[in-house]
Amino acid sequence: MSFDSAIFSPQDHWKALVLYGLNTATYKIAFGKTLLKLATGGITTVSWDVLSRQFLDQYIARLSGDSPMPQLDQPGRITVMERIVAKYRTGNIDYDEAIELVGKKAFGDVVPRFQKLGQRATFGGLFYDYNAGQDLVITDDLLALSHTNRDELEVELDARWGLLEGAFKIGADNFHLNNDLRLIYIENGYERTNITKNIPFLQGYQGNTCFYCGEPIGEHDVHVDHVLPRQVIQHDQIWNLALAHSLCNGQKTDRLIGPHFLQKLIARNENIMGSNHPWKKRIENALGKTKAERKKTTQDHYKDVSQILGWNFWGGDAGYSPENDPFFKRMITVMNNG
């Protein structure tokens, strides 16, 4: 399927921008939160001073405490916003001076780039138009989105911000998965960890729906499942984890999945690889640097598991079809797997 942004909703566009916009720093997330707050208040034309103040307040709140998390993926360097907030907190500048510095120095990239999706698409004017240094005009699409989906979008932005900070702090995971069979899987395995921490990370890339039935997942019914059974794979790596309803997870148990779910797992992982989140390095280390390598490695794991468990796989609902799964029709999936 070719990529055509015109067939997707404003919500699809917003989520794609948050997931796949450049995230070498947390500016995009802070700016998204700023836009949602202004739009929720019904404001349409925002002065540069007000925009700067709201953006500054996001970082003042975020960087409170004695040991704030890093906001940039380059060790030893700090963002302009971190420097401004540090000067304000130490009394070197007052609040109004901090706002002025934000307006002059912090918005050079984030305002024009927020609506840009890598090199593939630019949604200029979809959520706002602006005159640099003067004002920003919020569109009806963003006003409507902020009133109908604000809570969900806020949760996703907060989760993304926290995940970025954590990734910037811990760096890349260099663990490599071996492609040999049962004994090697066991030898390279490790003890179970708390995998529920991966829920916020997986939600956006999976489309906030159950991996197996495609229906929305309620807040209190989210299970993190090992798509290829953990009893064989012996690890909790992100490439093999998916979110599911408790009922679907219980029906699947530790059985081999059907080939259509393998197709979906490969596509979901390419959604992550299409982003700029530092955690995608974990998938690259485990499965390969290219799309073809990752697909082959995942298929090899599937074949290995089938040899160990047999081919009596679980296919989910009898009427399930990838062609009818909303996951495959979402903007981020079409964009990264088309």
C-alpha cells in the first residue's frame, strides 16, 4: 500500500508526529503538551510570549528535583532549555528573563519541525500556522482533537517523555540473540523481569489495540504477552512483546501463533524501527540492521519455535484477517511497511 496522508484523521497525524518526529531531545514532546494545553483552553491566536511561557512551564515542572533526568541523547551535553531552567532556579535570571530567552533561543527548531515527519511528509498548517517571533494560530483540527482526545494524547505524551529520558540515561542495550535452537535459547535466556513497564512504549506503535483481536484495550485490561512463547525464547526483549486483552492472552497461553500474527509482529517492529526512539537499537541488535534481515531473523525464530512446540498453532478468532485488521490500516503502519 502506498503512503497517502490524506486518508488519515488528525488523530492519526498527531500520533505519527509524536512517535516518529525527530526525538534526539524532548522538545517535541514538551511542545506537544504546550499545544494541547493552549488548545484545550480554547485559545486560537497565541502570542510568542505566551507560547514561550507555556513551554518554559513544562520544563520547570519536568526538571524539578535534585536529580532531573537528561533531555538529550548526547552524554555530557544539556539542552538550551535545561540551561535556561538552571539559570532561573539559581537566581541568575528572573521568570520574565527566562521567558524571553525561551522565545529567542529555544524555538528555533521545534516550531517549524513539529509538523514534519522525517523526510517523508510535512503536515504544515494541519495543527497550527505561525509567524516566527510573533504569534502562533491554532487550527480547528487541533481544537477539536484537544477536546475529544486530550486525556489519551496527554497520557501518550507523558509516557513518551519518560521513555525518552530513560533511554537517554541508560543508553543502548547490546544484548544479541542467537539463532540456534532449544539449548542455545536456554543458555542465552535470563530470568523474568517486570515487563509491564513496557506498556506505555508499546501502546503507540501497536495502535492502542489488542495485538490478537484488534479491538481497543481498556486501561485496566492490558496484558504484556510474549508473542513467541517465553518457555522457548527465554527472554523479555521488546521485539517479542505485545499488548493484549486478558481474555486473548489467556486463550493463546503458550501456544505457537499463526503465520498472520507473525506478519503483524514483523510489521509492528518496523513501526518501532521507523521512529527515532533510542530503544529501536535494541531491536536492531537482536534482529538485524536492515528490514530484510529483521524479517528473516524473526521468521527463523518462528521456525525454531515451531520445531520445538510443533505446528499446531493458535490463530485467534476464526474470522481474523490481516486485511481487516485496523492496525494494518493505521498511518504509522502504512508509512513504515508500505
